[in-house]
Amino acid sequence: MATVYSLPYLYETDVEWIGERKGDLESPGLASLQVASPPEFQGHQGMWTPEHYFVASVNSCFMTTFLAIAEMSRLELVSFDSKATGKLDKVEGAGYQMTEELSSSQNSSFDTKRTWNGPAESWKKQKGTV
Amino acid sequence: MATVYSLPYLYETDVEWIGERKGDLESPGLASLQVASPPEFQGHQGMWTPEHYFVASVNSCFMTTFLAIAEMSRLELVSFDSKATGKLDKVEGAGYQMTEELSSSQNSSFDTKRTWNGPAESWKKQKGTV
């Protein structure tokens, strides 16, 4: 029998400090990751930061949502690639904020084989940018 | 000479579909990660999801901010551990939303050696929960 999931869905994380500006990031049943402050906040080079994870979550949510919609639309995906850059800035009276998520038509692309048999005009672009 | 960073700070990510409901997650200079839709959205068990990365970013930002404040306050940290759970629910007329980030006094703790020489009443709790 298939597992039945019921709302709300819960996503657990545990962050434990391991020295300097670094931490271990865990979630039940998942491989451990590490996280650190970025160099511009007295942190470390070459490590995923809270800022990166935030932008990655938005960018990858875009992909998983796209995959779900493509499947519902019976579009057979050939490729999908999306670049997103988060812009962190100081906002007057509000401190640091992720003010923009830059993701334009230049940096997301997909390619599909048309498999849908609905009206052709609905799927004019088999290959395109979003 | 120390590197000088200037605002805004940019955080780049690239997500590329690798089949099923999975993607590779990259950022210049960082080790690759993977991401997948969670099982409750026709995804995969045992993989970090956009939902997990979102909660992880908030939780680890809490840690890195705490570390920065502790350092500015000359508090010598002994340990820091924070659990945070994101609650995803359906919101009438708005679809799925991360409606709550559950992180209470029961699941975040820190322990410090007092090293600050300022007024004692400001740092009554050497060891505590937030």
C-alpha cells in the first residue's frame, strides 16, 4: 500500500555549532551537511552559507514545481537548468535583507519533447526560456 | 591586505535537473549538493528538499547571527544547538505556504563561559535557552 501523507507537512533541521563560524546541519534520515557564515561576515571561504541555502531553496523549489507542472501537462522534459542569485543589501532602518532574487530569462532554460496532444497553440514553445 | 567586501553581497546558485524529481545544486567554489522533491510531493526519500533547505537557512542564520552577537559581546561560547521545524500547510486561496517555523525555548540551547567584564546584570544567564 502506498504511504498516505497528510497535511501539515513538517521539515525538521538541527544546527549544531562546531567551532569558529561553522555548524553541522542535520535532518532525520538525511546525510549531514555543513554551514558557515560567509567571508563577508567574518566567516569562511568555500562553504555553503545560510544565504546560499536560502537562494538554493527558492531556486530548487522553482525546479520541483516546474517538474510537477510539466508532468501534469504531459511534457517530456529533456533538460532544465536554472541560475538564481540572491542580492543581500542593507535596508534603511531594517538592517540586512535579501532584497532581490535575480533570475531572468537569460538564466533559466528548459527543453522538452512535445508529448501533449491538446491544442497546439497552447504549447508553441517546445524549447524556451522562462 | 585583507579582502574588502562591498554591498550588495551576491549569492549564486545553479540547479540542474538530473532526472526523476532530482537536481544538482551548485554554487561557484562550493561542493555540489543534491536536491529532490519530498516524498509527499511524488519525490524521493532520504534527500534534502527545497523545504528542508529553506528551514535550514533560517535555522543556520539564527546560529551565525548568534555567533556574531556572542563575539561582539565577548561571550565565549561552549556549545550551541538549535532545532527548527518548518510547517507547510495549504492556505485557503493561496496554495501551499510555509506557515510556521517552530523553534521554541525547548529546542535551542547555548552554553557560555562568561568573559565579558561589563555590568553583571546584563549577562545573568551564562547558560540558558532561547
